Amino acid sequence: MNESEHQRVTFSQLLAFFLPLGISASLVTISHVIINSTLARSANPEIIIASYALPMSILGITEKPAVLLRQTCSTLVRDRISFRAMSVVSLYVLGTILALGAILSYTPAGPWVFARLFGADPTLIEPMMDVFRILMFVSIFSGLRCLFHGVIIFNMRTKWLTIGMLIRLIGMYLVSLYFIRTGVTSGKVGAIIFLVGMVIEAAVSIWEGRSLLKRHIPEKKPDHPIEKPSQIFRFFKPLLYSSVIAVVSVPAINAFLGKTSDIQLAIAAFAIAASVTNLVTSFFSYTHQIVLNFYRKDARKVLRFALMLSLIPTLLLSLLSYTDIGPWFMEQVMGVNERLMHASLSTLRVFTLLTLVFPWLDYGNGLLMLSGQTKTMVWSQAANVCITLLTLVVCVFMTPGWNGMIGALAQSLGLAAEAAVVWQVLRAAARDRTVPGSIGPNTRTADKINTESSGRS
């Protein structure tokens, strides 16, 4: 790749590509605020919110494969032939999700999962089943949305992710107002609002994605090796396996927090601090897309841009953790009492370690996806879970008084272990010249390697 091609990438281009992605990721949190505030207006908010929250946690598991279609599509689809192969894979994935949802919704397996695995109150099982029978379709529309998100992202039309999310929020708010006026009587209201929002966002994504396929994407791009669904599956399956492994971490943390010296305080402080940390890091969760779409054009510029971004989450969390902004935010915005505020801030300080690691893990994962080496993510995620569990065991045994800080430390060290595995593999591979190097390698080599490895895997 010649020098003129390198000069085409500017910081303003990177920012214009990245900002809509970050904004759309952050806006997701507002959709849940709309739903929870609507359910809170019911006559029995505790019961109705509980009947909605537990099915949502199961949705978080069943939706994982659908969300992975976004990274897979943005990495592998470059022409209509590869998109058709991607569509076949998406059909299998969404069909499997729908079948699993039907099994949980209409067989004794569903009540058993709610009662035995999640310990739900017997009186809430049927309301929860009603909610999940609606939520199961959210995964399908989420998958369709993510499939066309991949097309939109690769074609640098990221503003449409923000536009789609804004239209989704407007639709959800209007449906919310309807139920507030007519009456909120069950958790199904939350599921309906969420489904309507996801249908709207999927419709916007499909409309823009199909337009790009018709007008801008060629039937066959020269030298692009992806033509068959089997090639897509070889890339997709390791992502799926790593996401399944990741599911273990959060339940494990909550279980071990139940063995601390102040159980309720520990769980509440961790939940609040984790939600704030997720809010901060969600904006920067698309760093891998910068790598996927610009790294081969100008690796050094992408690295400098990532360096700039990587400091922001830590600065934001430090402001909340170590200045007067933190107590004000906890009391006025989060609405917590003084005791829980101090515990949450202590937990938030530990999460600062996670914000240091998170951008570089996402950057490293982008390099792995760029080179088709997604199998590494299975091992890196396994390292994450192992270190998380080890930290939980040691801390609960030796320092149970740390309460919520134990969960934050375990999650942060687990993420650090995951990043260590990713970057160790990247360094070793860079020395062998089999994947793009980690710090500014020759981009011609990176482009060639991506084509060859994508064809193999």
C-alpha cells in the first residue's frame, strides 16, 4: 500500500466514523430507563419489575449469538456473494435462537429454568413466562439489525446507527406514554415496549443496508475469498464459544458476593458501580470497528487515535471516584443513601483498573478479527473466567469485608488476564508475520495476511 493511501485517513474521518457508534451504544441505556420508569408507574412496581427483569437476564444470554452477527458481517462481507453467505449463517443462527425461545416458552423447560436455576417465586413464574414469550422475538429483530449494521459500518455510514437508535427511542417513548395512560398491569408492557423499539431499529437498519447492497456494493469484489457459509461459520463459531464462556462471570460474581460480610450492601454497591462503569465504557465499545475498517489503510493513525480514546474512560471514572462530582452523582442522579454511596464509590475506584484495560482489549480483539484469528478469543475468555473465579475465591476467603470491591477487582483482573492472552498471541504472531503486528506493522503485509487467513478460517 503506497504512501498516498496512508494519507487518506485523518483524525476527523476516524472521529466521524466513531462518534455515531459511541453515541448509539450509549443511547441503549436510555431505552432501559424508558421501560423501567414505565413499569415503576404500575400499582405493584416491585412485582412487575421483577417479572420483567428475570426474563430480560435470559434474553441477555439468548441474544448473544445475534449480536455477534454485527462483527462477523462487518469483518467478512465485502460484496453481495459474501453477504448471501452471511445471510445463510444468520438464518441458521436466528432459527436456532427462535427454536430455543420456543422450547423455553412452550415446554416445561421454561418454568424449570425460572424456578430451579434462577430461584424465582412460584407466583411469578407464569407472569415471567408471558414476558419471555414476547421477548424471544426481540432476539430475532436484534439479529436482523446487527446483520445490516455490519453492512452499514463497513460502508462508513455509521450515522445511521445513531439515527436508528434515536427513532427507536422515540417509538418506545410513544408506546410508553400509551401504556401510562391506559394502565401498566403486567411486565408484558416492558416486553412490548422493548420489542417495538427493536422492530423500529431493525427496520431502519434493513432499509439503509439494502440500499447500500443495491447501489454501492459490487456483486463480486476481486480477490475477496469469502464465498461460502462454511467460511463464515469458521470465523463465527469461536466468537460464539467465547461469549458462552463469558456468561459464567456475572452469575459467579453475584454468587460470591453472597458470601461477603455484608451481603446486601456488597451486591447493591457492585450493581450500582458496575452500571456506572458500563455507562462510561459503552461509548468506547466500538474501538474494534476502528481497527477493522481503518487499520489496513493507516495502522499508525489508528493506533494514535486509540491512544487518545483509551484515556477518556479512566479520566471520566476518576472524576466520579475521586472528586465531589461522585457523591453528587450518586445521591442526586442515582438516588442512593449515604452508606450505599460510600460503598459504591469505593467499588467504582477499583473499576478504574478495568477502564485502563478495556479499550486495549477491544483494540486487540479487533486485530484478531481482522486476521481471522477468532479462535484465540476462546482461550482469552477462558483466562478471564479462570482469573475472575480465582480472585473471588481468594478475596472472599481473606478479605470478605471488601464487599462490592471484591466483584470489581475480580472483573477487572479477569479482563486484564483476557487482554494479556490476546496481546501475547498478537506479539508472537507479529514475530512470525502471520497476523497484523500490534504496533504499526507494514500495512501491505497486514492486508495480505487478512485475505489469506480469512480464506483459511
